Amino acid sequence: MQLYHHPYSMDSQKVRIALEEEGVDYTSFHANPLTGKNMDTFFFRINISGKLPVFQNGAHRICDTIDIIQYIHRIALLSSRLDHQEDTSDEVIELMWKIQKWDPRLFTLSHVPTKYRNFVAKFLRRVAIARMADAPDLASAYHTKLREAYETEDRLRNEREVTQNEEQLTCLLDEMENILNQTEYLSGQEFGMADYVFVPVLARIALLNLEEVYIANREKVAEYWKAVQKRPSYKVVIGKYFRGWRKYQTLFKTVCFLIIRSAFRKY
């Protein structure tokens, strides 16, 4: 089984937490979205949208995050050789989709300084144009990526849309607070699939130094956040790259790559 992913990708984090928690072995392939590696022609032929993650098991390929997590869960159940009559409830699946519906990309970019955001956006547009020349048969797909990039910039300039995105996050966190008032985890008394999807949301908030705004003022969410950071899966998937000083090391490598490539116009 193969997973194409990157630590910067929240959806990749969700899937990797699922893999670690369910104990499913896989081969890891990195495709850094900030350096445009997810737009390499090799990856585009795997997933024409260029989005991460992509999970492949033989000839079976899945690109949707929730579908991948459910597939991993089924593999784990089969591998356990136990007769599990009780599967994940409809309420948990519905909660997973509710969390997934919130757009973390808009939230993240709106909290990145404009000059840095524009620098990366300009680099990625040039990567798309360069790949278009390398693979004319994929030109329409790269045109779509360019259009998406310009649409994202328009959305970021729309203060109302940015505010609505933040309000959606606030409502989502309030709902999670209510659930955690009743159960230890979002999936029930055991850490499960809804938790796989929610933990990266909290990790992204922490990465942007917004814990005081969104987490600390919610008692149960704050307790939950402290607890999940101790889990081995969190340490492997997120903590290894973004906890404490490590986040600067992770970002420094990417920044150096972008500066050097931009200087030499190597896209």
C-alpha cells in the first residue's frame, strides 16, 4: 500500500493518523505542495487534481480523504481476524463529513503575511506554467490549477468570505465542545475516525499561534487537545514536524528551496 502525502497537508495528516492508529503498514511518498511537487507530471497522472493525499492499494486508488480513512478502517478490521458485527456509526461518519466540510486552506492563508503568501503563490503559478509546457496532454488540468489559484486569491480579498470561514470554525469548535462534554473522544469512549479528522484542525490552529483565540477558551476542547498530543500517532504524524522548534526547521527547508529555485528560475 502506498500513500502520497506531505506533512503540510491537513488531509494527509488525517489519513496518516488513521494509518498509525489502525496499525496499517504503508509506503510513504512525499509531495510538498508549497514547492509544487504535487504538480509534477508523475503525480498529476496519478491524481489529475493534484490534491493530496492519494492512497493506492494495488490497482485500487482513492483520492478522497474520508473514503481513504474508511477504507483503512475496513482493512484494519479484516486484518484483526475478528468478527466485528458493530461498525462505525452513522453519527460518526456524519461528524467526519461535517469537520471535513470546513475549508482550512482559506483559514491558513488568511493568517499568513501577504508578502509571503504572494511569494509562494507566484512560484506555484510558474510551476504550473512550466509543467504545462512539459506535458501538453495535461494542459487542461494545469489550466484548472491556475484558475483555482486565482480564485483563491480572489477569495482572500473578500473579507466577508474570510469572516464566514472563521465563523464556521467557531461553530464547529462549539459543537465539538458539546460532544466532548458527553464523551471522552469525538468517536465515543475510544479514539476513532472522527478524531482522526479533527486532531489536524487543532494542530493547524496551534501552528498559526491561535490557540488562545480558538482552543483555550473551550475547556473540553483544550483538555482534549492536551491529551491527543501525547498519543504516539500525533507525535509521528504532526509533532515530529511542527512541535516547538521543529516547525521552524520544517519551514526553513521549504523557504530555502523556494528562494534558490526562484533565483535560478528552476520551476
